[in-house]
Amino acid sequence: MVRIAVDAMGGDLGPGVVAHGSLRALSQLDDETRILLVGNETHLRAALGGRSVAGVEIVHAPEVIGMHEAPATAVRRKPGSSIAVAMQLLEDGRADALLSPGNTGAVVAAALFGPGRIHGVHRPAIATLFPTEERDCVMLDVGANADCKPVHMLQFAAMGAVFARLRLGCERPRVGLLNIGEEDSKGNELAVAAHALLRQSGLHFVGNVEGRDLLAGRADVVVCDGFVGNVVLKFAESMLGFTGGLLKSQIHSSPRLMLGGLLMRPAFAHLKKRLDYQEFGGAPLLGVNGVVCIAHGRSSVRAIESAVLGCHALVRDQLIVRIGDELREIGGDLLENNEQRTDHGNG
Amino acid sequence: MVRIAVDAMGGDLGPGVVAHGSLRALSQLDDETRILLVGNETHLRAALGGRSVAGVEIVHAPEVIGMHEAPATAVRRKPGSSIAVAMQLLEDGRADALLSPGNTGAVVAAALFGPGRIHGVHRPAIATLFPTEERDCVMLDVGANADCKPVHMLQFAAMGAVFARLRLGCERPRVGLLNIGEEDSKGNELAVAAHALLRQSGLHFVGNVEGRDLLAGRADVVVCDGFVGNVVLKFAESMLGFTGGLLKSQIHSSPRLMLGGLLMRPAFAHLKKRLDYQEFGGAPLLGVNGVVCIAHGRSSVRAIESAVLGCHALVRDQLIVRIGDELREIGGDLLENNEQRTDHGNG
């Protein structure tokens, strides 16, 4: 049985959208799947239309953590929040996975307080799929760690490789380091040191990947610190709307363009689908001791649906066990020696 | 008289394109403007069709610095390179501005060895125009400094504000800090410390700007370290080609879409023009003691033309004097105290 706890209160569009998306996913999964909708019971009963649904259980959580609350404080002060209650289900073994479209920092904090890290992991990282010319790639960290050390980047690479293997089906994922030049010696201090570690790691490291290479699909896993990753991800998400807006304003300026726009509609829809984060199935927080996925705050029904399906697949594919295996394979020596070194060098 | 030294050997498309673009700019400028084309005399004479052109002088430089040469070493070892010779013209006062589409690192290194920094500037930064929904904004640093300290970011802000005033015509430019959250306390150590400095600076600081806000035009000047800035800039430059490629492959899949694409052509052209870095007039290296502009390695005739025009305007508008004034206005105290503090805190 796979039980997925869904934080139904976190999304910007309300619990109805989250409930609806979860049900849509459930209908595609086997009878052994359970959805635990966590949140205000009254709201959730209403969202389900007052009826009970096979495979769905409501778990009451009286509090909500807002998008702008300070994460660690909010998690400590609100043990009754939907994020904290859902995380408790995961920690207690009453759920196998957790999905939240809520405050990302609060999800990370609750995961660290609760289930904690997989043995050997220093810092969990948020991974996301990113579209490229060929197929999607995995990018991480996209926001859990604003400041990183080289050894963290090495671990991100290993965890990202596991996720790429499971999610993209590449047996030997090509790992690239997001950097500002092709040569090994390029970049900031962090990138130069991380580059050296990745070279020794036994991972299939293909070197530096520049901003312009991201979409070209030169790597299956792109490693970066959570500051750069978050800036790039949010920028990329905004780019589609921006170009779409510019085109739309043009289209309305002449009948010729209006007709052209009408005819082009299927192509625009295809482009949107290709680039839309809603299709990407949630971003796993890799390195915590349980399957934890973060969905976009503005997640639609479709986005929640695909994120629930993503959670289910990661449980089925034993993400946690595989991350542990991968880290053991890289070897404690490389990780621990470099933890020492970097603690002094970059602390 | 305004004399612009143009490194004609640096561009990927060869000296002919650089020469042609320079002539096109010259034809739009007054009779008092001179172009000094720096590079291999034989190639340049050939590029000019063997004739002498009024207002254009060829300055022979026997060597070239390649795109992948280590900047500082190359500049030292090749005093006869087009970049070094052009920089010498600037340093000696025989040119008022320098434009190079060559190795960016080499231009920065040559500028530091030669004309050096404006009094009070710790680190020069490369500024670029970036399209937004409203009008363009200035983003810096986009690649001169991979590792920055908070005080550098403060100076970038001041220099960027001067450039925005001259180039975008905003009297009191809104300065934003590229960051990963809206709240003051968000970000990595560098961003948090830079935020605090910017708050005290007397600049019109509007707070943090997230990746998703860049294109929304929430600031006229966006400050970031050269690593993040370079990644975002190169990513943005690649995005247009990527979406264009996806659309094109769609268009060829059906007659309906082909017709739509044909009708939409003017709208696509408008979009391309709006987002194309070729229109942006070169990226000034702010903080060095002379007008130095860097053009894209793949600069077309049009890109060189607009970059030469950009150089001319910055000389006319007394960029160097104005940066000095702006830094004095922010005050030595804030800058120097924080230089001390950050030297210990982030070294």
C-alpha cells in the first residue's frame, strides 16, 4: 500500500483545487493507494462535496502556515498546521510520502525537525525537472540552501543522479555543474572547489554547464547552489508569460496577426505544455528520510495531479533506499575529508 | 572630438563585421567623431575595401587574444594584441572610449592593468540592459566578479544608477537586489549583508527582486554578483532561440500552422527585436577609468553599430565623472567601514 499525505491547505488556490487534483491522481493509481488529505476538516469535507471517497481519508489540521511566515518559527509555533501534521504522519510511518504546495521553507524545516536526513546527507536539496531541447533534465538545488559548501554540491549531484535515473530513466546520468565558463578553472570559489570534487566522484561528470547550455540539454543533472538555482528557476518560469504577453499585445494590433495567432494556437499550446512547470510533477526534497515533494504555490488541479503521481512513483521506486546506496558508493572518504576541508575553507 | 578605439579582431564573425558596424555608427555621428580600428592592418584595409574612409584610422595590432585564453596571462604575454593596443590608446588619452567584442576577461584584465579604477571603486562591474515589461532595466554585475563582497554590491548599485540615469533617462532609478525571497532577511549571506548596506545607502532602494520579477520591471537597476548575473544573462539570451526552435518545429508539422506562422512573422520579428541583446548597445565595464564597453562575441553588424553609438553617448554624457560624483555622494564612510567589516566577515 502507498499512502500519500497531501497538505491541502498550502496552495494559493485553496483546498478544493488540491483535493480535486489528488482525486484525479488517485483515479489513475491502483486500489492499494491512499490519499490522506490534511487540513481543515470542514473545508475538506465541503471540497469533497460532503461524500466519502474510497481511498481518501481526511486528517484534521486546525492551523495553516502562510506563505510569508518565517519557516522554522512557524513550524515550531504551529504543531497543528497542515504541514506539521502531514509531516508527523510521514515520521510516524502512517504515510509513505508527503506533498505540499505550501511554504517551501516550512516544508524543509518540518522535514528536518521530523523525519530528518538520510544517513550521510549533510543538506537536503530541492530538485526540479527543467525542459531542454532533448528531454527534461534535473536541476538542484533550487532553493533549500542559499549558501552551500562544495561537499554539499557533490551530494546534490549524487542525489540528483538517483532522481534522474528513476524519473528520466537514464541509466548513467550526465552530471553538469552550473558555472560561468567552460574551463575547469572558471567560476566562483564554490564552483571551482565543487568542480574538483565532482571530477573525483565516480559520477558521470561532464564538466561545467553555462546558463546558455541549460536548455540545450548538455547534462541530465545540473548542480548549483540553492540561490542561483532558485533565481534561474523563477526567471525561467516567468519567461513564458512574458513572451506570451508581448506576443498577445502584438496579435491584438492587426487583423492579420489575430488570424495568425488563431491558426498558431495549437503550437502555442504545445509550447506552453512543454515549458509549463505544472506538468513536472512536484519537486522532491532529496536527502530527507521520506519522500517529500513540494508543489508550486500556484498549483492547478493538473499540477497537483501530476505531483501526486510523482510522489507515488518515488515511493514505488524506493527513492530513499537508492539515495542511501548512491551516497555509500561515492564513499564516505571523499565526503568526510572534504567536509573537514570545506568547513575550514569556506565556513 | 570623440575618439572610439574598436578592437576589430575580437568578434567571432571576424574584423569585416566589426569594421562594417563601426562605419554604420560613424555615419550617424557628427564630424567630430573618430573611429580607431585596432587590429591586423592588412585584414582591416581589406575589410574597408582598400579605400580610406573619413573619420576612420587603422591602428595596427599584430596579435589576437583568443576567446579561451586565460585573461590575465594573455594580456601580459601579448602586449601587441588588439585588446592591449586599444587599451593603451585609452590609457594614453589617444582614445576616449574602447569597444571590444573579444575575450571579456581579457578586456577586464587589460582595463585594470591599464587605465585602472576610478578613485574609490573596489571592483569594476559589467552592466547590461535587460528587457522588462515596462522598459529596459540595468543589470550588474553580469560577469566581471565571480565572488563579491557586500560593499562591492553597494558600489555596483551606485554605478548602475549612474548608467540607468544616462542610458534609460530615469532621474531617480529604483535599485533592486536580485534575491530569492521578498523579505529583507531572505537570501544567502552576501545578499543579506548587501541588502542592509543598500538600505543605508541613500540610493532609491526598492528591496529584493526575485527571478520572477526581473522581467516585470520592478527595478531600474538590478544588482547581483557576477556569477548569478552571468548565469541569468546567458540563460535569458538562450531562451529566445529555444522557444523559437520549439515553435518552428511545430510550424513545420502542419499547413495550418505554417500559414499561421507566416501571418505571425511581424509579431515574431517584434518580439525578437525587443529581446535581442544585439539592440542593447554593448555592456559597459563600469568603474574603470575610461569608457570601456564589451560587445557580445557573436556581435552582428547591427550589434557593433549600436555598441559604438552606446560608447559615444557615454563619452558625451561624462560617465566617468558622474560615477566619481555618485560614489562621493554615497560617502566614503559607508563604503570604507564596510570594506573593513566585510574583509573579515566574508574573506
